[in-house]
Amino acid sequence: MSEVLGSVWWLIVTLGVLITFHEFGHFVVARRCGVKVLRFSVGFGKALWSRFDRQGTQYVIAAIPLGGYVKMLDEREGEVAPAELDRAHNRKPVLQRIAIAAAGPAFNLLFALVAFWLVLMIGKPDYVPVVGEPTGLAAEAGFQPGDRILRIGDKPIETSTDTLETLAVRSVDAKPLAVTVRTAAGTEAVRTLALDRLTDSSDIEKSLPEIGLKLRAPVPPAIAAKVSSGLPAEAAGLEEGDRILAVNGVPVPDFAALGEIIQKQAAISPVLGFRIERNGSQLDLSVHATKQVVRSGEPPRWIVGIEPPDTHDALLRLGPIDAIPAAFAETWHRSADMLKLLGQMITGQASTKNISGIITIGQAANTSARMGLGWFVDFLAVVSLSLAVMNLLPIPILDGGHLVYYLIELVKGSPVSERTQVAGQYVGLMLLVALMGLAFYNDILRIAS
């Protein structure tokens, strides 16, 4: 599957799962409160599939998978028969309406909690956080190749992903940051990153390269762990487990070198002479490399269709009981980081360039799906948390806006006027469109750069 098609497909899967769960929260609580649900829709626009249940609710899968909604019986949206007035949303006590509005984000939070619990049991293959060749602020702080990251601030670090995510969050603070390492000699040392000297701490994407804390991963041997169907290697007769010894007579020490050699030799002639070792014997094969776009936005590369062996050396995996408190802790920390970054963007400390749109989400979904089940479920959990946070923003068209109206109603004893609500809907729609436009603009800038 190509990069573009993969991104589109996994974006649809991601939004389909999370939006359905969000709307299911509204649906379940509305029915528990005695509200008649007219329509449960996943997506907008033309209905691709629909059916009615015994209670008259229409279930719809629509053509545009970028949202969803639950339409409830309400006098403000149409005439309601006298016999069904007690089932109208607007006739329900304000506390019940609060519960219905809060149910969507609450279900997203619940989904994230369960997903993190599953991830902790499945595990995410990762790398031990060992420094490679430090540059920038990391080099100035005295980091050395072979340093094993133990803690960043007071947070224990287990993997390379932990390191990068923690640095991303802390870079916005623009304060000196202590990093505890175990040196190649086995002693502990503290290196201090001068994050207060970042050129633009508000932009995380620019800060990480400037920090320069580059981590290394084990280099895989030049073994064909997988031979892709329909590509040149398979056609030439390469098999899984074959060790590549040389290409056009050039020795191949590891898989990283193999990629560079293929690019150089195929640029001269796409017909490559592979010397391989199979079951103790050496064979010579002729492989006709082909040029393809491997990643969107990058120039095409010569490929033969083999994948390296797995070299991940860090895997956190817990039992079902131990994973429960760990899942709560992960949900808490991730939520706190999101809220902190949101607050920093509101105050101007963090740049709005950190907002990602639908294109970036699709690319991340595709990447995580390729990395394995644990990574994809973790990605779903993070996006679910993001949906919960976004929907709780006090923007009238979102759940958070409705909650603000209901809280005002609790205080003043009567509903907010219909005129105010309509005006709020227009303002909320404009804010939401502006936010989506900004996110899309950021996506385009990332691709262009």
C-alpha cells in the first residue's frame, strides 16, 4: 500500500473508531436519561448505509468520515408531538443535559485509559535510549556517545520514544534541564541542557534538532528478514533469511550500508549483482532494482523489496493487574502534557505551529500501524485524549460550549436565551473553521519544508 493510500486508510480507521466511540457516549447517556435519539451518524454528508431500530433511531454511515453526530428529539429543532414531549432533550433537567454533553469526551477518556492498558500488556518495541553523536546544545552540555539516558528532570526514562516526547514537552518551558545518564564507563552523571538558549522554544519541531540529543539504534545485519511480494528481490529468487554479502562486488557490512550501496550502484545501472549466503552456501543473483516514492514528499529511491531484521532492544510489558495503575498514570501524564501545551499556546509561550491537522494525523496513523499493534493502539489512545480535550474547549459548537451554557443555566435558574445560543453557534463555527484552517496550513507547511 502506498504512503498516500495507507495514510488515507488508517486515517479513516482512526476517525471511524474514535468518533463512533465518542458519539456512542452521547447516545448511551441520552437513552439512559429517556431522550429519544433520532439519528446516530458516523460521518457527514450523503448516507452510504442506514437502518432503523425498534425505537425509531436511524443509524447512518455517511460519506465524509471527518466527524459524526447524535441527533436527539428537541423542540428547538422541529415540532414535537405532545405524546413525546417528555422524551425531548430540551425538556430534560439541566443535570441530565450536562451528563449527555459530557458523555462524549468522557467516553474518549475511557477509550484512552483502556487503550493504554492494552498497550502496556501488548508492549511497544522500542530502543534503549543511548546517545549516538550529540550536536548542538547536547554536545555543549557534555553528552558523549554511549551515554544511556536514565532520567530527564525527575522523570525516569525507559525508551528512545520516552526521551524525545519528554524533551518535546520540556523544550517549551525554555529552562535549563538536568538529564541523568549512565556513561559508557558505568558511572552516573548529570548533563544540563541549556534550553533557555533555544532560538525559538515555542516551536517544538525546530527545537528538537537544535537540542541535538541524537539517539542511536542497533544497526541490523544485512539479512533479508522479509522479501516483499511482487518486487525485484522476489523475482530474482531472494528468500527470507538470505545474508547479502556484496552488491556488484562491493562488500555489505550491515543493512544501513546495503541501502546506500543500492542507491549508488543502481544509479549506474539498475541491474545489480547480489552475492548472498544461504544455508552455508554462496549464490549469485541478478536483481533489477526499481525506482519508487517510498515516503510522501521525498524523492524516489531505488528499491529491491527486502526488509531488515528487527533490532528493537527495549520492550515494556506488564501483566493485566500491574497494567491498571500504570494505565491510569499514563492517561494522567498525557492529559496533563496536552493541557499544559494548550495553555502555553493560549498564552503565546508555545507556537500554534504545534497544532497538527488531518494530513499529519493520517501520516502518523499510517506510520504507527506499520510499526505494529502496540504502537497503533497507543496512537489511538493519544488521539482519543486529544478529542476529549478539544471537545471540552468552551467553544459553543462543541460539547464544552454546551456545558458552559448549562452551567450558566444552573447559576441563573433559566436557560440561556435562544438568541444567545444561535449567536454562539455562529461564533463557535467560525472559531472551529479557523482552527481547522490553521491546522491544515501547518500540515501544508510541514510537507513543503
